[in-house]
Amino acid sequence: MGGYAVYVWGSFAAALIIYVWNVVAPRRRRRAILGSLLETDE
């Protein structure tokens, strides 16, 4: 890769981390919101 492998693979890793976070974060937030709603109903 002409000496740019660290930057290329670093960019792929950063993009993958951001993608995974964009999938995981809303799920965690939804669970937290639903959990707090269920606690307030009791």
C-alpha cells in the first residue's frame, strides 16, 4: 500500500468501530428507556 497501510487499516478500523457503535448505542438506549418506564409503572 505504498507505506500507507497503517492509515488505510486504521481508517477501516475506525469506520468499523463507528458502525458498530451506531448499531449498539440505540439498542442500549432503548433498553434503558424501556427499563425506566417499566420501573415507573410499578
